[in-house]
Amino acid sequence: MRTLNFEPSSPGEVGAVAFRPYHGPQDDGSLALYVGAHQVIMSIPGEGVTDQYTDQQIYARPEQRYRFTVYGFLPRVIY
């Protein structure tokens, strides 16, 4: 996987991912798939799978799990 540090002000490429890795049972991380320059689709507990938020809105949430640290491209996906 090609990865960079996540930067919420930088636009993403459709199909790329932003994620925070698993850190243990109390911090299970999170993963979002880009469907637009800042628009992402992801699963949020209590809301289900949604695309109503931008990466910046998700990153600004108070829960630590949404503080993405990595931006990258999945292997074997043609971009």
C-alpha cells in the first residue's frame, strides 16, 4: 500500500482510503473510503454506513478513533 500522513486539508483521490490503525479494544481505529475530493463513506456506530460527512468533519469529531493518521491507496486497485 502506498501511504502518506493524513492531512485533512488536502483533497483525496476517489478510491483512496484514510484510516487510523487499530490500537487495542478501547481504540479500534477507523477507515474511510474517498468518493470525492473530501467526501468519504464509512461506518459510524449508531449511524451505520454513511457518506454524509467530509473527511474534515469526521476528523474534527471528538472521538479519537476518527483522527485519521494515514492516507493511502489500496494494493491491486487501478486508480
